[in-house]
Amino acid sequence: MNMLRVLRNNAGVTLVELLIGAVIGVIVTAAAVEVYIHQHKNWMIQEGVSDLQQNGRAGLDEIAEKSRMAGYGVMEGLEAIVSSSTHGTATPDSITLVYLREPVCTTSLVAAMSQPSSELECTGDISCFDVGQWSYIYDPNTKTGEFFVVTQTDVASSRIQHTTAVLTKAYPASSQIYTFEVYRYFVDNWSDTLHPRLMRQEFSNPPDIYSDNISDLQIEYVLTDGSVIDTLNASRYVRQVDITLVARTNREDLLLEDYRYDTLTTSVQVRNLALH
């Protein structure tokens, strides 16, 4: 009898107990997996939101900074802001901003050009002009000018060559030569339709990606008379530039089944314009 009691006390786990334990284990595991998936989704959402905010803020700050400089050192006849917009549509705008490069690099012609392809005989030190640099030649008599590329410099004789393109005319003596910053910003939503991006183009060089996942750029201009326009004809009347930029996440949100968007706006007082 005592031996039978010992055997009963040392009996193993029953099949029912094993099944109950297995069910509990499955429930606990499923709950842990569900918590992990939920936390992972939240992490992905937060990471996407953080990225879109950083991309959007970087793009907005870049355009705002260059807009604030627009018109600095720009002479009459050269537009400081060139806009492109499709009025009344959702098509992204573009904006081109022009201002004098610093440190200032300038010279003037000591002799008239004999023909539009002639080299430029300049006065003073021209060591600040670099080969491949975009420069601007300006005729103060006619208040007209044009950009050209420096292809060779001779510092000793103060001569600049521009053999990649013939100028539109032979400029007279005392015509001035400057170096300007020229930046164009636009949204490229056609090269990769799944990943639109904000592009920055310096002069006519190939554009570079400045910010990823920027889906829209809208620009409005406040003029000296208080009117607000989105198609600009004369930049000298611009008092303020209103910039709206829309950033989005890189992937669709699994919960929303759509992208998350963030609209950023800023207004820039253009201190070098609206002077006339």
C-alpha cells in the first residue's frame, strides 16, 4: 500500500495538463509577437515622420535662405527672382534666385571687345575668377548683360577667355564683370514617380537632389502694393516671398494605407528688393 502511494505521488504530467500548457504558451507567444509588431509599426511610423520633417525643414530653410539674399548686388536689367508656376493647378512651382557672390569678385573692361568672341581685357587683379566659373558681364550704358563661363584666365595680363559660347554682342570699355550665385529649385516628380524630390540647380549645371520625398512646392509673392501673386513678371516689386513645401514619408503608412504628409510654410522678407 505504501509503495502504491509513492508511485501515485510521482506520477508524470497528464496529457490534459500538457495541452493546457501548450495553449497558454501559444497565447503568451502570440501576445508577445503582437506587441512586437505593434511596437515595430510605431517605430516605423515615427522614423518616417522624423525623416519627412527633417527633409521638409531642410528644403524649406534652404529656399528661405537663398530667397532672403535674392537681389543683393544685382544691377538693373538682371532679374533677381525668376518664377515658374501653373496658375490654378496643383503642379509644383519653381523659383530661381540670383545674388552677388561673396567674397565679391569683380573687374571691368579696359578696352572694348572687337567682336563677341574676343577675350576680355580687364583691369586690376582677376585672380578671383576661376576656370569653369559662371560670371556676368554688364553694359551700364544699355543696362543689359549676360552670363558666360570662364574658360581661361591670364592673371599677369588680366585677360579672361570665354570660348565655350560667343557673347551676344561686343561689349564696350568700362563694362563690368561680376560673379553671381544663381540657384533654381523645383520638385522632380517624374524621374521616379514613387519618390519625388526637391532639386537644386546651380546655373545650368545638372540639378542635384537636395531633399528626398518632397511632393509639392508652391510660391507666392507679396508686392509693394500689397497684392499677392503666384506668377512673377518683375522681381524688383517683390517685398515678401511666401513658401509652402509638402514633405511625405518614404513608404506608405501600414495603418493609413497611404503616405503621411507634412506641410511647412514660411514667409521671407526680401531685403534687397522692393526698393523702387
